[in-house]
Amino acid sequence: MKILSIPLALFAVCACAHARLSPLAPAPAWSRLDAFQETITRADFQTLLDRVYAPGGAWTETITIDNDGALIRTSAGRSPYFLKFAPDAASSKRPPTYWKPCAALGMGDPAKPLAGLKVALDPGHIGGSFAKMEERWFRIGNSAPVTEGDMTLRVAKLLVPRLQALGAEVFLTRSKPAPVTPQRPQQLRAAAAESLKQKGDAATPVAVAKESERLFYRASEIRRRARIVNEAEHPDVVVCLHFNAEEWGDEKNPRLTTENHLHFLLTGAMTRDELSYDDQRLDMLVKLLNRSFAEELPLTNALADTMSRATGLPPYTYRGGSVVRVNDNPYVWARNLLANRLFTCPVVYAEPYVMNSRNVFARIQAGDYNGLREFGGTPKKSIYREYADAIATGLAKYYSTR
């Protein structure tokens, strides 16, 4: 085996720098990569880095590639990790996964295209009494409040019987408008102060209180759901359900918009700064090496097709931020989100409808109902049933190709 030369900068960071972890992240267990030795060729490894996970050379400060393998910066005080490549595709070992790709499900009953499939539904956010804290709540005049966490849970509960009828085993990462994490903001004040320090912000009492809330619903809650998915339930796919929103201005006088759109997100597009965090670097490598992307992309394409047809929504186009297009599908983007990154099986992350769009707001106010009602001169299902039906149809479409 050829030994890689270690760049001096890489060695210096490993030996001298302080560990850099995202808020509430556990210390990385680099031994997780042991199972992926000789499971990928150099060409495939670098292509996935450049095309999906760390485009624009974002990986080059923490990963060094040679013909025989990759030298990966680990944690402070530890030696770099050496990942050995397979010499060619024919001799590549199979990467270990707890999930089954579509091709491994075998032939099934055409009437039950999801037979043998285990689906996790992740209703985004928390809702209920936590909706205002999450800043996923708004109200126009005396209308019913719009609360994303409650709306995603309603879609999830409509989806369960639809997917079961198609043969799937289904579970929800949460089944009520309440957090699954046992932690609460007041328990996260020390972590919040450290997070503010990392960002260079003053740890004032007000700032610490706000940051502790953010860590509660954006970090602790998602990390808890990921543990349930990865360590207990072991699904074949996670479907993250969300609604989108445009800037609504003053929360006491929010404004409606005419904008309405749809997009889906895969994990990827990590920046140099994000990859300097030890935990994010390891999370990215696990996703890359377990080949989630090969399943996520065609599955997401199928769902984007069925949902765009069902809703008639145009694709959302990012105008800034760290995102990347991964194919010619205008509805599909890669972005580094915690849920996408932490769920180690394939993930579909849906972002349909703009909640503060005039048309969508009217449909939300109408609630759930059977049959059709007219909005803007067009008969429509309830927005929740339209969403659930499109997801179920997309999953059936993809897995019927097994």
C-alpha cells in the first residue's frame, strides 16, 4: 500500500487545534468509517465530493486524496484517518447499511408496491405551544393561526393509512405537537453561551435565552429524532415533511405574498467552514460512503414529478446561500441541513407551498375536508390531502420499479 504524504497544515490541525464541534454534537467516533474500507473507488469518492457533498473544492483543506486512499483530518490530538479505496468497481466491497434500496426489495405484488418497505415520516418542527418559539407561527387579523408543525403532523397522519394500504410499514418520528427530546431550553444555557462565543456574538442574558431556544428546537430535537431513526427504527427511507414560507415582515402585522413554489432538498453542498467541524465532516463521510445519494436522487426525482403535477407549483430557485443543483431537475437541490445529514438512510425532504401565499393561506384557513372546493376558480382537494396523496403516489411510482 502506498503511504500518503501528510500535508503540514493537516498534521498541524490534527495535533494542535482544539476540537471543533457543532452545538450539542457528540465527539465523533471515527471508527464508524472502518466498515467502509475498500467500498468505494477513488473516482466515485471524488466525484461525490465535487458534485454533491463539498463542491468547489470545499473538502481540500480536510481531506487529501491519492490513488490508494483518502487521508481525513479527524479530531484534535488524533492522527488523520486513512480510508483505503477499492482498486476498481468490480472489487469494491458492499457498504454496510441498515436500509434496503429499491433494487433489494425483490419482486412484489403490483397492488402493494411498498410491500417490504419501512418508511419513517418526519413531520417538520414541533407546533402546538412551541410554534411561536420556533417562529413557525403567524396570524392575519382574527384568522386561525398558521402553525407549520401542526400542519406537517396533519399531513403525516393522513399519509400513514395511505402508505399502509400500499404495503409499507410506517412510523412517525413524532405523533403529537410536542418535542421528542427530553431537553428544554433552560437546560441548554451553557451550550447556548458556547455557541454564541463560537459565532463571535455577545452572550448577553437575552441572547443566551434566545440561543438556548434555538438549540432546543433546531438541534436537540432533530438529534433526538435521528437517534430514534438510526438506532431504534432502522427505516429504509425518511420522508421529511415541511411547508415553505416567504419573508412575512413584522410578526404582529405579517404580509401575504403572491409567491408560491415547490422544491426538494438532498444533503450536500457543504462549505469549507462547515467541514472544519469534526462532527459535520464525519456525518458527511458516512452519508457519502453508505451511498445514500444513489437512492435519494431517483426517489426524490419521482416525488418531485408527482408533486409538481399534483400541485401545479413552479420550482423554487435559490439566489444565494450554499446550495447546488445535482442534476437537471429544477425542483431538486443539495443543501447541508441537520436532518438530511444525520439520518443515515436515504432522505426525501419536501418543501411545498408558501404558507403566507394568498392562495395557500386561504386553503389553510379552509382546513381539512373531503372532496373539492374552489379556490381562485379552480377546484382543489384540501391542501393536506393534496400533499399526502402526492407523496404516496410518488413513493408508489418509484418503488413499483423494483
